[in-house]
Amino acid sequence: MTLPMKKLPRQLPLTNGRLLRLPAVCELTGLGRSMIYLLESQGSFPQRIKITERAVAWLENEIRAWIAKRIEQTRGRPQKLTAIQGGAEQRTLDLS
């Protein structure tokens, strides 16, 4: 017997950005799988979210904030990130 599912709104309010799977996190950070899991276990990387029984993901905003923090720690000043897609600047995020 299948239970009826509640109807979900067309768009769920997601304030923390989209979910990234491991390959996208690796590409965005430049880190490998083992290093991501090691840093996470040490509390130095954003925690993953279990999205199904066998799948996990990370919040994009948390990953980007982690990258910005690493840049700031290395260079000693807050960074301004600009997202560019298709040659057109979409938004600037001031991380100071």
C-alpha cells in the first residue's frame, strides 16, 4: 500500500542555496574526495547533508563561504566574489 504524498509548493524556499554533490564540490574547491572527508571529520569543512539513504550533498553557499574564508586566511583581507555566467556578470557577493 502506498501512502499519498503531500503536495509540495512549486518552489521550496531554500535560503542556503542549492545542493552540490561530491564531484561538484571537488571541482569547486580543487580538493579530492579523501581530503574533503578528512577536513570535514576535523571540523574544518562544511558538513554534508544526507539527502537519501545513499546520497549526500553540501550547501553551495557554505562551500563558497569556506573558499572565501580560506582566501582571506591566506591573503589577509576579505574577498569580493563575482559570479559570471555566459559572459554576463550576475551578482557580486561582498564577503567583508
